[in-house]
Amino acid sequence: MDEPSKTPPAVSTAARGDAVTIEVGPDRRKYLVHKDLLTHHSEYFRRALKEPWKESDRNGVTVLDDVEPGVFNHFVEWLYLRETEKAFETRGELDEGSSTLRNGRQDYGGLVIKLYIFADRFGISQLQNFANNFLAYHLISDGHPQWYETITHAFENIPSTRKLLRILVDVHCACWTDDHDALEDERALREMLPRDFLLRISLRYKEMLDGTASKELDAWAYYEFGSEEEKATWKKYLKTQEEDDEDNNQEEGKKISSVKA
């Protein structure tokens, strides 16, 4: 099979080519996606669009009825913008059709994990690595373990050797307190946690107690890169985050000063 060019096609170039009709979710929401972009980024689509496709109907429409429209929305955003962080923004029109909403608000980690699972299934390694790194950075920076429902979904759908599962375990062990289980529905989900997750938690706590593992986590130990270009893109993202944090801190400082004055 021909390998794709390392450089993705310009959107304007892809727009002059064929478009693929993809219907997503149980309601078969319709998307028109340019073939050149799909086949460049996705090993799955690259292979599938060269031969009769088992997931196409008789009209040549690709049907992905087990994919959430909310997840596919974010994938399409990433596919066209090529600004990966924008694919992870939570906006009403993007989150529509997503099951990762909690009390009307997006469970950010749950969305990122679903994008990771989607990217893994369809062979979109660049998006998969960014999702992994994004989750590692933000969970460690925020010091907040994932919700149990999201943890269960991850362990049921992600291969056991992946770093993303280790991120969920290590952040839980380093940051969990009783306050994280304050909600009644969260406490009820404890009994449903996967056996593999609980076993890893036990082993990680033992390592922390005997000093072979630290409670202080280094996000770089969890990052994944498929190329030097991906690493450079990630460093650019981190620099942007640092600049945003600095701007936010300055704004907070102004607010405090004005209150004291």
C-alpha cells in the first residue's frame, strides 16, 4: 500500500477533489468530508476507500452508526483546522450529540478519551498521540483524577499496554481525595470499576509507600510522539499554554490589587 506524503494536502487542494459522505450515529447525521484529507491522516480510511467497504451502504454512503456525532464533530474540526488544540475546545455546536456531558457541562477528559479511542480505531496516529499528551498534561497540571465512568470506559476500550491507562492510574493515586467522590452517583460507581484498574491502583500505592514511585508526576514521562514534527507541535502547544497561564495570573493579580485598593 502506498504511504501517504508526510505533508498533508492543503485544504484548498483537497476541496477540488472528491468528498465522501459519512453518516454518523444512530440518527445517521450526514457529513461531507474530503477524501484526500481522510486518506492522508487515517490508515483505516486510506485502506477502506481503495476497495469495497463493508461499512458503506448500496449508495456508497459510509455509515458509522456506533460513533457519537459529538466525537466526530471534534475530529472533523481537527481534520480541517490542523490546530489540534481547537479540536478539544468545548463549544455548544461541537458538543451536540455527545454523551460526555455531566450536569449539562462537558466532561473534558471523557471527550479526549473518546477522541483517543476513535483515533485508535481509525488509525489516526497524530490525533491519538495528541489526545494522550493533552490528557497527561491537563490531568497532571490540574491535579484532578478522572470520573469513574470515564475510567471504566477507557479500560474497556483501550489496549492494556497504552500509556493513557497508566496516566489515569498514576494521577488517581497522586491526587485522589475523599472530596473527589463527594457526589452520590460517583460513589455508587466505585463498585463497577474495572478489576485491572483496581489492581493497578493497589500496585501503584505499594510503589509509592516503598519509595519506588513518586507522588510527583512528570508529564513528559507519559507523552507519545510519532515524529520529531509531532514533538515540535506539542512544544508549541505547551508554550502557548504557559503564555496563557501567565496572562491569566496577571489578570488575577490585577483583580486582587483592585480589591485591596
